[in-house]
Amino acid sequence: MILERIIIRGYFGIRNLDIHLDRINAFIGENGWGKSSLFNLLGRVFGDGTVPCQFRAEDFFIDEDTGESLSWMDIRFVFREIRVGQVDHSVSLHNLSLFFHDSDDDLKRIYYHITADRKGNRAFTRHTFCTPQWQPVRTTRRNVIKFVSMNPVFRIRDSRMDRGSGPVIYNNLWEQKISSLAEKLKNQDKELKGVDRESVDEGLEALSFIIGSYIPDFRETRTMRYRSARDIASRPLSLASMGTLQSLFESTTRTMKLIMVVFQDALMRARGKRKLPRICFPILIMSDLESRLHPSYLMMFMSILEHIGFQKLFSTNSGDLLSCLGLSDVRRMVRNGHGDVTCYSLNEKMFSTDDLRRLTSHVRLTRPMSMYARVWLLVEGETEIWLMIQLAAIAGYNLQAEGVRVIEFAQCGASPLINFAKHLGINWHLLCDGDDAGIKYVSVAKGLLKKNQQSSRHITKLPDADIEHFLFNNGFESVYRHESGYGDMQNVTVNKIIERAIHRRSKPGLAINVVERADRLGSGGVPQLLRDMFRNLLDLSLDSSL
């Protein structure tokens, strides 16, 4: 089984959330936008497996802005079989077959519904299986426990923070050896060094045994799958390219093997005292692993996860890690105000292979942190990048601090970037020249606006042919005259002055000179059109941060 959809109403920091999941789900979003509440909920419902979850009075939603609290909670889960016929041919799932329902795609689904009411300081929780229309069917406590136990949540946190959280029961000597080595590794402050060879050998022997037991296909010899051009464009840094799990264990570096030891220890700690059924479908949850792992170790860690057949949900602030995933794996959570949360995701099928290649090269490989921005300011070239960041600061706006990223679009095209931003819930604003090419960009951008969006909030077209002519006509003529060498000569055309200045200094070089002049003039020296645009960007950023 795989968890396909979650609908949350009234839980903790989330008033409303409807989210669709896949095998790999990388969550991004600012603090307080619902990631922790989502992970905590999954841990509460599926983290024990011995009794149905019972919510408490403090679990109900409270609006931090208004103080409004809800006295009811409604949580819905949709699981589906992984392949057609899995339910029919699985002995373990047979006892739950009554609760699975047919779907148009021939995959069977099970609908699990939890409701709760709060009365004073007490909460009353009910668990039922339902029809696809969410009509309850007769459900027993035994059925719920079996279902929950088959979908265990393993939540891996920073293991150095787990100390004092209570004893972990290990099933055999092999697990104790893993734990002993992992504990020594965790005591190393910066690098996985300084552990004696005997401990390493014992730990790796234990690791080989446990992985072979927990992951049945570990010993299988697998042929690496050849990737298509589209796969390469979407996932240029695919973690699977580092080899099969067996090859990772047998032929990689000592550091990789030690990281595998730490990972196995983390899994055992996440399992805790639970006795898992022989056949189960684990959900692995991880939070901000990059906060404790060096980027190189993080990539090694994730390459191991690539081969573990669990469903994975993790939050990350690592742009490098996002570059290793497919676009469809990313889930961007945005709080819209008063507890309503929207989860944005991309469907790779909406982009051509060429667009995927451009987006990967232009954003995911060279500007991966742009995916965390609230607003994209799309500009035509390097000159505008230099100018907009600096002129905004002179006008009193720190674009980076406001979540605004300046991205050059000429090499990629405005359309794929705008579509990319829209489907990830990132606001955008287009700044373009007033020439024929700029007019076409404006037309494209207007066509991508939603019906309720005003073009003035998302598009700024310069009244001049390009940024150089605009600046020349709006307070910076002296810069171009000086750099061109023409000085105060009056019988020289504007075009000739600008061309000569560019030839002598280059466009980015002139941009720096303009910034130098603007810095001396102060905020009043920044053209009004640009100041209005900066104000617009701030408003768009605030819209994204409610």
C-alpha cells in the first residue's frame, strides 16, 4: 500500500489542507507553514500501531491571529495498492479486503476516516473505514489496529537529540552492535573518523546481516536502468546513479558504509518497541537532515534512501538536495491565512523535454534556492540582475530578506519560468524592455495571468527600448556620457552615446556605475517606475506569507 492523499480539517496548526502524495515527497516552505503539524499527525496516527490514536484537547486547531479555536477535527486518509491485484493476491491484506474499493484506474483504494470532538478538556475520537463517498462502513477496533500496524511511520530526527528519550529495545545482538557503533560515530563532532577498526568491522558485519534481513532484495543483482533524455533533463543528479544498495555496501568508501550504519541505527530507533508484522508498508519521515549532515554526507545518505522501498516524506532547506529529485517529488506548502494551508506540486508532463532541460539548467542546478522564494522578479539579462538588487536596496527594500529572487529569463524563456512559479505557489513579476521582444514577453505573461490577477501587479514594461535608454532618460545621462568619453558634446545621438559606453565598459560594468551614482543620489535617485515595482514586489511577498 501507499498513502496517496490526506485531508486535514482542524488539527493543531492546520485548519484546512488537502495534499496528494507519491513515493518520494520533499516538503519545502517557511517555518510555521504546516510541515511539522503534518508530520506530527502522521506520527500520532501511525506511529504506535498497538492502539487506535486518541486525540487530546490541545490537538485541536487554534488560530494564532484571532484566538479562534475549533471543537471538532476531521482527518481523512486514502491509501491505494501499489500495483493492480496486490490486494487480491496478498494474504496479509486479505483480512482488510472488505474495506478496499475499486477505482477507474483498476487500483483498489481504502478510505480511512478519523473524527474527533472536544468537550471541555476532553476529546472523543472515532475511527471508521468508508466508501469512496466517505460513507462509513462497519469497522471494528481490531480492523483499525491491523490497518495501522501495516502502515508504520518511522520518524527519523537528529539522533543526537534523542538522548534521554527512553530506552530502545533491540531484537538481537546484531542490532546492539549497530547501536554501539552508531553511538561512537555520533560522538564525533565533525567527521566520521576516530572509531577503532574492530568496532567498524563488527558494525559493518552487523549492518550486512540486518540489511539482508530487513530488505529482501538487498542481495539481488540488479541491472542499472538506462535513463531516457527526459529522465536526464528532469533528474540530472539522480541519486540512483551511485549504484544499487548492494554495490554501495560492497564497493564504496568507508565513510559511506559508516553512514549506512548510522542510518540503520536511526531506523531501529524510529521503530522503537513496536513489533512489526511480517508484511508492512512503512512510511519514512525525516526533518531537515541537512542541519546535521555535511552536504557530501547528505548526498550519500539520500543515495541510500533511494534504494529503500519505503514511502518517504521529508522536509529540507537544501537546494542541492532538491536538484537531485524530480520536479514531481517537490511539495511546497504555503499558509494562506487563518490556518488554511495549500500544498503546491508540479506535474512534469506539463513541460516539454526542452523546457525541463532549460528549467533544470537555469533554476534547479544554478539557482536551486530560488525554489524557496516567495516572489520571482524575472528580468531579461545580467545587467538587470545587478541593477535591481542594488537599486532596490538604495530605495529601502532588501529583496533577499523579503523573499524575492531576481532571475534572468532570456536564456530560458519567460513562459516555462512563469508556469514553474505558478504551480509551486511562487508569486512572480516580469520586467521587460519596451522593444518588440519586450512587447511579445508582455503578451505571453498576460496570457498566463489568472482571471482575478491584475497585469500591473505582475508586469512592468519599460517605456524605452531597453534598460540603458531608460536609465539615460531617468537621471543617469551623466554616467553614460562620462563612460562613453563624449562628455557634454551635444551633437552626438543618444544611441551613439550608449553604444560607445557599452563598448568601453560592458553592460554589467555600466550597471555598477549606475548603482554608484544612485547611491550618492539616495532613494530619490531611483526612477519612480522602479520604486513602484519594488513596492509591488513587497506586496506580492506579503501575499505569499500570510
